[in-house]
Amino acid sequence: MRRPRLENSPLLFAKGYGWLPDARRARGRRTVAVRLGGLPALGIQGPDAARFLYDEDHVHRSHAIPEPVRGTLFGKGAVHTLDGQEHRTRKAMFVSLLMDHDRIAPLVDSATAAWDAAVPGWVDRGEVVLFDEAAAVLTRAACDWAGVPLTDDEVPSVARDLTAMVDGFATGGPRHWRARRARGRRQAELSRLVADVRSGAVAVPGGSVVDVVARHRDADGERLDPHTAAVELLNVIRPTVAISWFLAFSGHALARWPQHGERLASAEPAFAEAWAHEVRRFYPFAPFIGGRAPREVEWDGERVPAHSMVLLDLYGQNHDPALWGDPYTFRPERFLDREIGAFELVPQGAGDPSTNHRCPGEQVTVAVLAALAVRLARLQADVPAQDLSISLRRIPAKPASGVVLRVRGTD
């Protein structure tokens, strides 16, 4: 890999999601050498590239996630920063919590119940911002399901903090510092909860997320310290609340392409799931994912020096015409009767989530998004004039207005 001299961070901040696809197009290849954060990096894309990145023999995650991301999005000491047996043991806890149908179904029920309870209030208020309301619904649902005590009065502030952690992970300035402060508040609160559960001062349902995390033992046989347990509790609850981005995108899609509304509202299971996949494919969320080469390796004819970065272009792959035919057309039908390869659709990573670093909560995201998108399509609502633009320079992107709705009722 030739060592580029120019730092690409300014281009990343200027172009956002377009940075890595543009760099690859400029070279005319799926692979491009760049420099990011002072380190040489290889930008790659495609199913075979995803297999390469998710092979621990080629790429490790430890020491790969920048401190600003650990300090906001994932938390320090999180499962995302581990490799080898340490990762597999910690990941098994998440798999047990997030990939079991008997656990996913109650979360979906909790989310739909919270949505149904919220709708009359939206009617009374006239205009609501879908992104904000979805975050509140998901916060209520996720905390109830996880066993985290939460009063109705606390929901708005907790929802703001959970979305702030996601909103500020890839930027500087006020959004970033809001994210850090939000993480500090919620980690401290959940650390106390874990300590109280262990001491018997607070009782939570047996087998709940809080109970499982409080009792978990790592590869060394030791329980997680309260801080790390709080980090991992947030790594269950925060991504669930982050589905609010996909619900806002769903509102955007229904406003842009209302012809899909009737079929979505019919609750046809296959179409609702296809809708969830297409929203995650079409709309921008994570721009890329990366790791570091533990030793010198080679990909696509490029030498990757030890300790350099490897970046998988998630946004570029989800818009690759070789995979999706018409990638810039919103078409949920593409996912009907199509088997999705483990390394093709990559909004939340690639590969086997039970063994590698792919997000184990992807099934939760699809199930909750499908259920709530149906309810969204059933709303009797108008979309007033507003700024529905989505800037690809903003990471994570979202509709500028958050999608304002005038809710009259529901079908």
C-alpha cells in the first residue's frame, strides 16, 4: 500500500458519507489508500472485502476505535474494543439477549404498546416531530424490557441523552460534548443500578437485561466492574433507541413515495420486513467501519502494513449497483423473496453476528422497525411544509426537520 502523505480528515468532515466512495471512484477501484487520524488506511468495499475485514486473522478491533467514538458511542471497555476469546465470551452475552426470538418478541410488544399509548397525545398536540417522539417511545420500551426503572417524567431527558450519544460520535463541537456529558450521566446512573442490584437493594426481574449483565462473568471468570456493566447496558439500550433514526427515515420515505403507504399499512409481514431492510440500505447511517491489521497483510494487490487501518465502506457498499441494480431508487420490493448474503447488506456490519463483530442487535432493529413502520403508515397524518433535506455531510445523517407530522388519529 502506498503511503499517502495528505491527511484525509478534512475531506471526511467536508464530504461525510461521500468521502470514501469518492476516493475510490477517483482511483477507479474498489480499494484506495488514504490517511486518516495520522494513520495509513486502506478503504475497501464489496462482499469479499467485508469477509476480509471480519476475519480476525486480518483485522483486529482492539486499539482501532478512536477515543472520541469510545467516549460517546460505545463506551470505554465495551465489547466492540475486544478481540479473541475476550470478545467471544462478552459477545455471547449480547447474543443471548438480542438474538433469541423469545426475547425479541417482548421488546417488539413493548415498543408497539408504547407507540399506541403515545398516539393520543400526538393528536392532542397537533404537530409533533417524528424523530423526537420515536426516541421517547423507544426509550420507554427499551427500559421497560431491559428492567431499567424509569418514570414517565424521566423519559424525555433519558431519550435526549441516548440519542445525543449517537448524534455526537462523529463530530466535534457542541454535539460531541453533549454526547460525552450524556454518556457520563447515564453510565453513572446505571453503575449505581448494577451495584444496587448486586447488593440486593434493588430488585429487577430475573433474566432481564439488567440481571444478565449484572451476573455476567468475562473470560477471566470475573464479573464486570460496575462501570463496564453500565457501558454494556447502554450498548443494549442505546442502539434500540437509535432505531428512531430509521423511523424518521421511514417517515421521510412515506412523504417522498406515498405509493408504498397502503401496502405497508396492511401489515403484510414480508413487505414490512422488506421495508425495514430497504430503509437501512437506502438511507445513510454508519459511513464505514474499521479495524487495524495485527501484522502485514495483503488485500486486492495492496500491501497493508502492520498496525495500519482497514476501512470497509458501508455506505458505498449499500449503494453499489453491482449488488443492488438501481441503488439510488427506494424500492422495498427488492428484498421480497431475496436471500440476503451475510456480507452483502451491511448497514450494521457483515458476517455472523454470533461470532464476529457484526451488530447482534440487527434482528432487533429489523423487527422493531418493521412493527413501528406499519403503525407509522397507519397514522392519519399530514406532512406540513418543512425542510426534509438530508445532508450527507452530517454524520449521522437525519432529515433536517426530524419529520414534522400533524397527527389526526390512526386507522
